[in-house]
Amino acid sequence: MDPRRQFCPNPACPAHGQVGRGNISVHSQKRRRYRCARCRRTFAATAGTPFFRLRTGVELVTLVLTLLCHGCPLQAIVVAFGFDERTVAAWQARAGAHCQAVHAHLVQQGELDLGHVQADELWVKVVGGRVWQAMAMAVPSRLWLGGVVSAHRDGALITRLVQAVRACARAPVGLVCVDGLASYVTAFTRVFRTPVRTGRPGRPRLVLDVGLLIGQVVKRYAQRRVVDVTHRIVRGTPEAIAAALAASGSSVLNTAYIERLNATFRGALAALVRRGRAIARTEATLTAGMFLVGCAYNFCWDHASLRLPAPAGTGPAWRPRTPAMAAGLTDHRWSMHELLSHRIPAAPAAAPRRRGRPPSQPARAPLPLAA
């Protein structure tokens, strides 16, 4: 137990959500509880994590969630461990909500240089029909930037995905590669705009970010096979797009990286397996599984294409890296327990907005007369 990395979860505490203030101490090693010196309250070490107030051991819950994000069907876990199906589903929902918060706290902070982004969508079979899952990734770091689930493959779905990409980017995105869906071009040209403030009253004018390049890969199918591929430049010059592709290790417009990521998600999440019986029941279940797999992919799984040569004489010839390490979000590979135990400091509470008529100004005292 390390009190230096803990913060008080009490919203009424003056040190709420603040790490490294020296106000946290160990209250009980046996019960794994901390104590805050400011508000004099104790709290469990699992507060703010999916393990909070669970009767099952942390190691066993971590094992079950690890199996879930490696493609193991929920029904197989029920048979193997003897848990109730609703219990395992509740654990997955908790872990998914926690990973969604971790993703928003660490990835969607507007501090990443994305460079080359690819986006795509896939359909998922659910009870009573099917839904669409759209995702995006940064090609240089292989970082999963987020995903959106919707019942319709329309402009609203693509706009929400592009907004998630914008939340991650610190600088304007260089190159965007998508398929032939026209909603991508509309969404990127609308979301990646910056207001130009001149000091005049009224709404500021929105200007498209400089350097945004958009390319489309349009595939034509016949009898469920690709028979023709058209590379279309929507925004930018061929020279600028060729330079952006060369910087990310590519030579031609393609969506191969995001399609490979889709295959990774299909193998890691049982609900995405084609012609399988472990289908998702609701969109919320699919969203929870998507964020659980996405955060495990970013922080816990080594990527073969991101490895670096190790210094001579230090043991293994290669040093593995995760997408989060390649993007500069962390300096080591996280374990599944570290991901699920990561506590997110709360944002500072905003002052309540005053309603009603503003208070009247007090009358000023008359100025003294000159002598």
C-alpha cells in the first residue's frame, strides 16, 4: 500500500482528488484502508475502481475480466467458475465504465500528435438485430483513439467518432484515411475547425485547420469479393499526402491498419465474432466490452510493430512496447490489475451558477466637495 499515490474520495474534503499532498496515511493494512488527515475519514483502497465493495477476491475478478477481453465467451466463464451470468455481466459493465473513464482521462486530453489517423466502422450482431461500431486509431503509435456504437450508420455516428478523435489531438491531424462513406469528409471538415476571434460581437468565424489532408479508399465488391480499389484525394495535394504517408511508414492510401485493428477486436471480444452465438444483448454491453478491450490493447498488450532494438549485452534483442508507450502516455507496460486499479483524480468542483436577477449595486458615497 502506497499512500503517496492515493487521494481522498470524499467530495466535502478540501483535498478531494489531490494527489501528493501528504494528507493520506495507512489506516489498516489488514483491511486495506487509508485515512485522510484533512477530513479525518477513512476509505478503502479499492474506492473508485471496479473492485469496490465486491465480495469476490480481486485476483479472481481480474482473471475473469482478462479472459473476457481475450475472446472468452461469458457462458464459458459461467461454466468454468460457477458464477451467475448476471454477476459476470455486472463485472464487465463496471470494468467497461472504469476503462471509459481511464481513456477519457489519459487519452482524450488533447495532448497527442496523431499525424496519421484511420477510421472505419463494422457491424455487430445483437439480440434482435445489429448495430454499428465505428473506431479510429493513430497509425504511427497504433493507439486506439476511441469508438462509438449506434444503431444506425449515419452522420451522427461518424460525427461522434470524429469528435472523439478531436479530443485526443493537440495539433491538427495531418492525414486522415477513410473508406468511401461521405459522412467522414463532412464530419472531419466540420469538427476540425477553429474559431477566429476578432473581438467583435457575434459568433466567431470557423476556419478549417491548416494542414488537414483527407484521402478515401473506395472498394468495389462483386460476389463478396473486392474487384476494384480507387484511391481518392479529397483534400490536399498528392505531394503533401505522399510525404504524410512516408512519415507514417506507408506508400499508398489505405485503411489496412484500422481494418487490422477491427480484426483484433473481433478476436478479443466474443460479441464481435462472426457467426458466433455469444452475441451482445444491448448497446451498453457492447460499449463496455469495447472500452475494456480498447484500454487493454492500448496499455497492456505489446505490439510487434512497435518494438525497439535493445542495447547490446542487456539480454533480449528487442524491447517490446505498447501503443500507450509509443504515444508517450506511460513508460511501462501495464498489467491488467494496474489498469483496473488505476484511480482517476476528480476534477475540481465548479462554482454553482447563480440564477435569478443579479444583486443590486450598493449606492456609492457622495464625493466630498472641493474646498
